Amino acid sequence: VKSAAIVVERLIARQKLENGGNYPETIAVVLWGTDNIKTYGESLAQVMWMVGVKPVPDALGRVNKLELIPLEELGRPRIDVVINCSGVFRELFINQMNLLDKAVKMAAEADEPLEMNFVRKHALVQAEELGINLRQAATRVFSNASGSYSSNINLAVENSTWESEEELQEMYLKRKSFAFNSDNPGMMDDNRQVFESALKTAEVTFQNLDSSEISLTDVSHYFDSDPTKVISSLRKDGKKPAAYIADTTTANAQVRTLSETVRLDARTKMLNPKWYEGMLSHGYEGVRELSKRLVNTVGWSATAGAVDNWVYEETNETFIKDEAMQQRLLNLNPHSFRRMVTTLLEANGRGYWETDDSNLDRLRELYQEIEDRIEGVE
């Protein structure tokens, strides 16, 4: 619990600094199954600490009771949360979802000043607006429908089968809006109304990186579960929530912005000669790995606008403009190299990468050359 509290307090302090000294009222948290197994439920403890509730173990060390941390002891307002659980989390941690739901509802029902209890503040407004009772309005634990996984944004991005960001956001809202309810634990109810009304109060999005091997652009699941642009589209003021990632892979946990984390990822992997040379020593597979990473980078542009222009620019410099490198990639794996070319063109076409026309002309020519090569046209 102590390490969880440290991460949460760092997150809040950082957000206050960027937000004129105000506490964030709602944090949208993404919970994964695997990281909670590895960290013994650290992210659960983080959510409990945000809301200001502590688990009370029984004689055998099992937790099935909770109590509110008094506001004097907490020393700050209770922060509202929207908890988005992965499908795997839903399968593995039904008891923990139960506790989280109870924790939030306990906070919502606490008779405390609204400026010190954002859970209650928002739930009262929601109950009024949606014509439901306070407990229903304080629903904050969401996932996919039973038996369903992911928002499928990753598939759309991987296959380039999407027209607009609105389309991706709609997929997210449709697939991720099933609520867990501790008063009726057997069911995941479609509760998009409360999901949307809770999300639109979020000023911060947050998830944990728990593995030093797997970072944000290694796999598509991370951007697939990220709600940053979804929240912007729901907020009436169009403000983008601040997105943070906690890196708990080292003893001294770091809280960075999502953009900082994506930047760090690009520098240490995709654009790091040590990394890409290591990859290319695997030949065919190595080029595929590069191409996959570039697609995942576009995923972060699509769901969170978290990728700086220079990341695409330097990718183009490193792998396209360098003639020798270009030939190497083409010889090792023409199919994956073609994918890199089309992904860069797509990043430009979708407005994620601004660059000189000469770079785009070269990419289009190159696409034709690779096509001819693949089709065996001399």
C-alpha cells in the first residue's frame, strides 16, 4: 500500500502543478490483469488510495471489508475514479472488482463536504441528471461484456480499417462500457450512460507500466485501452485530459506523462541503433518487429495524440532516407518494409506527421519500387 500511495501522491502533485494548484477531480485508470498478478495488486491499492478507502484484512489475511480513511488523515479530497478493467482482469479478479465497486460507493455515500469528496459530488449530479439513485450513479468499474476482450481499436489500427478517430472512440465506448455492480455481481451490465457521464469529468488518465521488457509501443494492448481522446470528445469544453504513466519497474517509481513515455520509448528502441541493429540481426523477423512498432506508434497518435512530430521525422531519416538502410530492409523483408512505407504515408495522411513534400514523394516512389519487387517485375 505504501508504494501505491507514493505513486498516487506523485501523480496528484504533478497534476496540481500543471493545473494551477487544483486537485484533479476524476482520474480514469486502466487496470490490466497481468500487472496485478506481478505486483500483487499494486494498482488496486492505488485506486483505493485515490478514493481514500483502506482494505481491512480478517484473521486469515483475506480482505473482504473496507473502511473510509478519515479526511483529516487523508489530507486531501477523495478523488473520483473511472476504472477500466481489461477482459483478462475481469476474468481473474472478480473479487477485486467487487472491492473497488464497494470502495467507490462507500465514498459516494459518505456525508462529507462536496469540495472534499469528488466521488459524492459527481455521483449526486449524475443521479439527478440520469434519474437514477446514488448507488447506481456511483458505478465506476467497467470492462468488456462477459467473454469479450479489448476495444478492437488495436485491430482497426493494425489493419488500417478506420476512417476517423470518432469511429475508434465509438468502438471504445461500445465495447468498454459494461459495468460491474457489487450489488449484483454475476452480471456485466451495459451501462454506457453512466460510463460516459463519469468519463467526461476526467482530467487525468493513468496506467501502470509494470514490465521492463514490455513498453508502450511493444504491444498494441496499451493504446487499445487508452481513453485519452475518448474523454476529450465527451467533455463539453473539448479539453484533453493529462495522460500519465507510472513506471513501477524500478524501486523508485517514476510518474511521467504519456508523451514523455512514448518519447523515451522511441529513443531507447525504434531510433536507437543498438536496438534496431540487434533486431535486424534477426533478419526477416527484425524488419517485421520495426514495422509493428511503427504501427503501434500511430496507434498512440490516434488514441491520445501522444507522439511528437520528430518521432516520425527521425524514423523516416533513419530507415528511408538512408539509402544503405533502405536497401537492407528491402532485401531482408520487402513485405514489412512496404508496411513501414505505407504506415509513414498514413501517419501523414491522418495529420499525425508533417513533413516536406520531397519525403512524401520519395515514400510514394519507394512504395511502387517495393510493389514491383514483390511482384517480380524487373
